[in-house]
Amino acid sequence: MSEIVVYAQITKNGLNPETAELVTAAQEVAKVSGETITVLAADDQAPLYEDALKLDGVSDVILLHTVGIGEMQTDVLSKVIADVITSRDVSTILAPSEHQARALLSRIALKLDAGMTAACKELKPEAVDGKVVVHQIKSSFGSQGFVTCDITTKPAIITLIPGSYEAAPQTGTPKIQVIEKENLTSALEVLDFEESQSAGNLLGAKRVVCVGKGAIEGENFSLAKSYAQKINAAFAGSRPMADQHWIDFEAQIGESGTVIRPEACLICGVSGAIQFTEGIKGDPLVIAINKDPKAPIFGFADYKVVADMKDILPELLAAID
């Protein structure tokens, strides 16, 4: 029987939490295709994550113990993963849409002569003429809409943006296989590793303060950031804020950034285009501050404040002190 493979990315910070979301996406495809789901990890620390990968709906977990080889050495990882994929009947590979993961999967796609679609938000499997086609929905590069992509190769390689699916629970009982990969040599040497200074873990944040271009004026940016710190919220921004280097890319909310599922979100100075609002899922309490009464964000928010944030944020800070 053919299978869907979920790539479980392991970084310096541990297992990518999106792995559980990818398993849920794989389950949606498997409901139509009847395929099994295999989770595959390849890293020097891979055996440490055996329990974390016992996710609901997973039949097999393959842990490639690449001794001395880590996430940055994609020349080696791509080969050992491609070898495993080639030896199995794999229809689809799902992976996180994270920079390093995409670099790795691009190499794998080249080795397997496979098609690849990046930064998808949703999968729509459909049975067509006795075969299952997995339609991939993604942003249409800045326009006010989305495109549907199909991959005709086998396997099809698809990366999904964080937050696209609910996380699968750790209630599975998969078969675990650890494969030792020793005496590996990489042409890449990691000289240094600098942690991103983005504010907070957006994926797990219950509270988020998000700023747009309106925060560039005066002290608005520092006021919003201070308020986020005061209420123990993650601090994020829209794409223009990332493009202009006011925030790290990892702190960008939206179709081309991170998809969040907070309990509450304060949005300051963001116009509210669909590429941004599609980055907020679930049913959070949304409060929007914008001095333009016709800003699209007000159609998305639960509470609307038509005002300049420079007049509102000091009041919010004073209420806490």
C-alpha cells in the first residue's frame, strides 16, 4: 500500500511543533486515499523524539540517526531521506514551510525528480478517475486571492504554512524503526548558529499584539512592543513590517508568514488585507485599532477602535502600571 510521509523537522530548539499539524493534514488526505501515514525524521538527535512522534493516525515512525549530521547539512540529509523514499511506495511528502526545511525538501525534490509546491494553506484531496489528486491551496503572491495547484509527479512534495491545521494528539501507537547512519561526511560545515530574536513563539501564543505600517510613526512601535511585554503577549507584525526589517520574518503574521491560533489578538495600524487575516485562525477575540474608519480590518475584528494608536497605547499601558 502506498503511503504519505510527514517530514518531522528537528532543529536546535527541538522538534518542529508543526509536525503534529502535518499529521492532521495527512489524515485528511488518507481519508480519501486510504493510505497509511509514516513520519520520518533525520538528525543526529532523531532517536530522542521517539515518544513525541507517537501521533494519532501514524502507522510508522522512521528515525534516521545521522550521526554527526544536523539540520543545516542538507547535502547529506537530502540523500539519506531520498534513499528511504525511493525504497518505499510514497505518494506524497508533507513538510513544514520553514526556511531550512524548504531548502532540504528542494534538494530532495531534485534527487527524486519530483514536483514541489511551497507555502500551502490547505489540502483538498479528490478522487478523480480512480486516482486521488491532492489539490493545494496557496496565496497568489500578493493578489487578493488564492490559487489551486496540482502536482503530477509521484511523489508530490508539499510544504504547509504553520497553523494551517490543528495538531494531532500524542495518542498513537506506531511501529518505531531507528536506522543508524554512520560515517557520513558533509561538504557543509556549521561555523556558528545565531538564534532568531523574534518576539515570542507565535504558534503557541495565547495573546498576540500585532502591528502594521501605522506603527512606524513616532513612538508607536515601541509603545506596542512595551504593551505586549506588559501583558505577556507575543509581538508580531504584518508583511510590510517584516519587509522593512522592523520585525523578524518569523514574527510575521499572514499567508506568507505564520498562521496563529491565539485566544486574543490586538491589531494596531494594520489595514487588514486578506493575506494578513488568513494568518489568524480559530475563534480569537480580535481588537483592532486604526485611524482609517474604512480599513478592511474592522470587518474582521470583534471590537473596533477608530483612533490613532499613539493616543490609545499610552492609556493601555497606564491602565496596567
